[in-house]
Amino acid sequence: MATLHTSLPLLSIPIYGMNCVGCAGKLQSALNEIEGISSEVNFALEKAQISFKENHDHSKTLSTIITLLDKKNYQTDRQALIFDVVGWSCVSCANKTVAALSKHPFTFNVQSNFATETVQLQTLQGAFTKMQLDELLASLSYQLTEKTQQNFQTQQATKLTNQKKRDKKVLTLLAISTLLSLPFILSMLVMFITGSHHFLPRGLEFLLATPVQFIIGARFYKGAWNSLKDKSANMDLLVALGTSAAYFYSLYILITGLDQPLYFESSTLVITLVTLGKYLEHRAKQSTSSAINALMALRPDTAFVKKGKIFVSVNIDEVQQGDIVQLAIGEKAPVDGIIIEGTSYLDESLLTGESKPLLKEPQSTVIAGSINGEGVLLIKTTAVGESTSLSKIIHLVENAQMSKAPIMQLVDKISAIFVPIVLVIAALTFSIWYFTTGDFQQALINAVAVLVIACPCALGLATPTAVVVGTGVAAQQGILIKDIKTLQQVFRLQTIIFDKTGTLTEGKGSITHCYSVDNNDELMLAQLAGLQMGSKHPIAKTIKDYCSEKQIEVIAASDISAVNGEGIQGIVISKEKATSEILIAGNQQMMARFSISIPKKLDLPNEQTIVYIAKSGQFWGVISISDKLREMSQDAISELKQRGLQTIMLSGDKHSVVQYIAQKLHIDEYHSELKPEQKLNKLIELQKNSQVAMVGDGVNDAPALAQADISIAMGTGSDAAKETASITLMRNDPRLVAIAIDISKATWHKIQQNLFLAFIFNTVAIPAAAMGYLSPAIAGAAMALSSITVLTNSLLLKRLKIKELS
């Protein structure tokens, strides 16, 4: 038995998939080979208990454990925790927080977003007790508050109250700082206008500068101290060093009575301007995440649930799947569900981008967060809490905003070494000026200017702010982008491949022709519907809906199996003969597979999908299904062609149907009668010469979606398609593909512009300060302006002109 070390908290995790005691033993041995841990695996309890050895770097331990479990096909319960952060002053602060959290043995994949002031970490379900989590958060240099999914309005109200208090405090300090700085500003203006040197009385300068340095500037000293404790350097350290040098040198001159200029105005104005800049930056950052805040605000705290014969208001956490919920006029739907009573128009614009309210009747689906219009509805709950579409949308958008572009890895590396390099440059600036001119004051002031101008905040804000705004704009249009890699790749696409059924067509076919050789159409349809009962394919749905509409009683089938891309077979019971018979339905390939001869004189429409039916090895009949084109498909193809993209359709349907649709939509290239593996192979072939996106909605599209450079799933498509896709369209409108490309292009251009602005600013400003062209006060203003410029440039994405879809 493994010896457990109790110096660090034990981690007890569920393990799913063990088949025997031997599995548990082998897993325990494999876990114990991971350096720094000991484990015991209990087959009966289906749990592993893991202890972490002291004096070991556990930053990658948990991810190694999970990788091992995945490799051995065992599962456990994972959990994501998200925190709001107070106190960050620059991107290096965020990086330090990530580094500190990553060291805890219960965490992995820790990510930060300086723009939204949030941290996300992965852990295992129940790994942290409340006390352990509180202890971890208390050990950090910054204040972290966990964001929970439920009761958002209460949380948001508390957050808003706290934010207002903080803003009020900052504004009060800023007002005091500005008032104390005003005499210095007026003195400088008089000197600039008259050309004469009118200095304030020295004692007054000291009295004005001291409260600014140590009361208003206390946040910089605190941030610098936290940075030094963590053996790193950040923007606060630069400001604290620069202003302290100017202040204490001036104090020395004042005390010794030397007849030399004082630089109290430099320290005072730098602190005032940097404080103003950080406040404006904070206000701008709040605007970048307005889209996600709007989505989160759609979550109500309570729901009216039927208890016996009455409806009772209960906390949203207590609503269960299957509960009957009443939705009053003007209320937000608290759950996903199906309407069982009532008719109304629901506004889903914030969820799907659909601008017009949609008519909802009994059996219509309702999405949590949609706003009820004019009628009272009764809804049977199908999903609550984290399972609702709204929660999944929020989760997707948050994940995309937390992710980092590949270029951010370079930015992070630069930021990590930037401040130490600046300290070296400042020291060199002072040394060179002092030893070449002998002017201590000028050397000091130039070194201070270098320290103040060099803040890397603009660099840290350049990518995340653009990503947050870009993904938010996409979400408002009903486009969910999973990560920054997708956002970066979309506008580079050259070829767009479409599936046909359910993507370019409505996927809601109607049976237009039915023929059976024995004139027993109703029996054929009844048995055919039984064969399709377990299938979610659009053709299966059409057959089942037709039988339901015509009140044809379905005859159950057994031993059902499908042949991908061809058809389906099973066993049905013949009431007349009281015997079981094999029923086969599918396309011509399916008939050929079972050597079924199809009559040559079948008058069937070329532009419709044909399903052949055979029983007991003999041809029985045929149905033809018409699947209407989506009204917006032609515009979607046209929009893509205007952007210079090649359009291709891959379909498993027969050649005449695919040809008809391709010609009607003016699609560049089409391929018909393809099995899923043939679709995949064709896509791989196209990828050799082009960046390819695949747009689909069905289970059979999942392999091609997984292979494509960018995969796009229709919102009402299969779960397999949506899970595989890197972009999900929340409504079935293929025109959104072109809009996604436009948003991607605009966002990536903003990232490039921001990085250029940030890099060029520091590239020009630091040498200018070192050469004596910038005073510390001007440097402080310029530093603040650089961050605000980057934020403002990102916010301009909100003004992106997007074609309104009717």
C-alpha cells in the first residue's frame, strides 16, 4: 500500500471506467510513477486518493494526472472556476497571479485576462473545500472573488455597488491630487507663456507634493512591494522608483539649502496623470465586456414553478428538469423548455442575433434568457443551470475571451522581461548623462522619464481587449466563436464547403410522392417510420412527421442498423403473415448492396431526394422528398463570392438533386452521393491547396467538421456537430458565415493595429526620454495616453458596419 504524505491536502477524485480490481491496481501503479505524488485507487468506491509531496513543483502535476487518465480512457469530473480580480495595474500583475495559482497542486490550465480583470482555472469537481479555496485566495497579492453561475442579478448588484465605491474613492483621490497639482500646472503655464521662470515657494512645493506622493501614490508603493515580494517587477515599481527619485532628491535639496531647482512638480504630476490614466483605462475596459454582461444579465434569480395546483416562486437553483414553469408577460425565461400551454412572441435577439420576436406556440422550444412578449406561457423544463443554452453561450464566449492568440505568447515573454530591461535602460541613461555632462539633476530627470514612459500596459491590453470586443460583437450577431485561434484563422479562409441538407436547405422535407408495388402505401409508411424511430436524420424526421400528420400508426422494428451515407435496415413483423421480415430503406447504393432490383419505369422528380424501400429481398416501393432551399442561401453564397471565396457543396444525396441546388445557388463546385468518409477525403484533398471551412449540421458531418481548418455548425444541428465545431451559428442562417469572416478580419486588424501602436510607442518614447526630450510629467501623460489609445481603438470594433439581416 502506498504511503500517503499528509503535509499537503489530500485530493480525492472519482474515477469512472474501471472494470475490475486489476484496473485499479494498474492505475495506482501508473499514478505512483508520476513524480511528486502518492496514490491509492479504490475499485469499490471508484475513487483515487492522491497526496502531494512537499518541496516539489506541482505546477504541472494535476494536468499530468488528467493526461494519464485520458490516455487510459478513464474519466473524472472537471470544474472551471472564474474569478474577478481587483488590484492589477498591468499585464505583469496578471502573469504573477497566474504563476501563483499554477503552483497549487489542485489547479491546472490557469489563464488570465488583463482586459476583463478575470482569472479562470481548471480543477477537479470538489477538489477545493471552501476553506482551502479561501486560504489560496488570501495568499495572493490581489483580491480575487469567485464568479458563480447562479443568482447573477444579486452578484451583479453587489459588484456594481462595490465598483461604485471603488470608483468614488479613486475619483476623490484624483480630485485631491488634481487640486494639489494645479499650482504646479499654473506655474508651468506662466513660464511657457511669459518665458520667465516663476517658481512656487519651496515650502509650498513640499506641502503640495508630499500628500500626493504618499497618500495618492500609496497604491504604487503597495503594488511595487507586492511585486518585489514575488521576486518580479511591474509598472508600479517603475512609477514608484521614478517619482521617489524626483521627490527625495528635491527633499534633499530643500533640507540642505542648495541653490538648485526642485522637481516636486515632476513627481506630483506623474502620479496625478498616471492615476487619471489608470482610471480612464479601467472605465474603458468595462466597456469592452459589455456584450458578455448583457448576456449574463438575462439570467433571472427566481422562477414560478408549479407545486400541486399553485405556482410558487423558487430560487433558480431549485428548479428541476421536468418542472412546469410559468412565464409571465415581459419576464425572462429562467430555463430551457417546451411550451405546453399558451402562445406568445419571444425576443431572442441577445441570444441568437435574430432581430424580430419569434412566434412561439405549444411544442415550440424556449431558450433561457429570451424575453416573453404578450402572452402567459407554461413551459416544461428541459434544461436548468449550467445545461441551458444561455449558460453554454456564456461559457463559450468567456472561454474565447480567456484564450490567447499565438502572438500573445511572444507578448507575455516580452512583458516578463520588459520591466527589468527598462530598469537597466534607466540606470544607463542616468550614468551616461551624469558622466558625460556632470549634470546630476538632468541625468536624474531623464532616468525618471524613462521609468515613467516605459509602462507595458498598452502592450498587455492590445490583444485581449480586441478579442473581448470582437467575440462580444460576434455573440450579439448569434455567432459563437470558441477561441482566439479560430478568430485569427477565419478571415484567412479561401474555400467554404457546405453540406446540403439542413444547411443550405431547411432540413424539413415533405413527402410529395409515395408508391408501393402492392398499393399498400400506408403499411409501407408505417413500417418505414418504425425503422426510423431511433434516427435523427432529417429524412427520418420527415417520414415520422408525415405519419403523425396522416395519423398512420407506426409499426415498431427491431435489430435496426444503419449504413452511413446509404440507408438503414431492420426487422419488422408482418401481421398478415405473422412472420418477421427484413426491411431495407435507402438510396440506390443501399439497394445495390443487398442486390435489390429497382424498376426502370419509375416516374420520379430529378430535383427531389428519393428513398427506395425493399422487403424480404424484393423491391417494395419508393417515396420522394422535397426539401426547400433556405430563403437566405442564395444571398449567403453571393456574399461569400463577393469576398473572393470559393464555394463547394458536398452531399450524400443523388446527383440530380445536388446539381439542381448547386446551379440554383450558383455554387462553384459540387460533389454528390458521398459517404461521410468520402466527404472527409474530399475535404483533405482540398486542404492541400487552400484554407478550408466546413459548414454542416448533422452527425455525418462531424468527421469533416473535425478535419476542416475552421468548422461551422448550424445552431439547431446535432450535438455532435456543435461539439466538434469551432464556430456555432445560433440561428439557421448561412449568411452569418460571411459576417463571421468580416468580424474575424476586423478583430485581427485591430489586434495588429494595437500591437503596432504599443510597440511603436515604447520604441520611440523610451529613446526620446533617454535623450532628454521628454520631462517626467509629459512621459506620465504619454504613458496613460498609450493605454487609452489602444483601448479606444479596440472599442471602435463596436461600430463595425454589419449588414442587417431581415
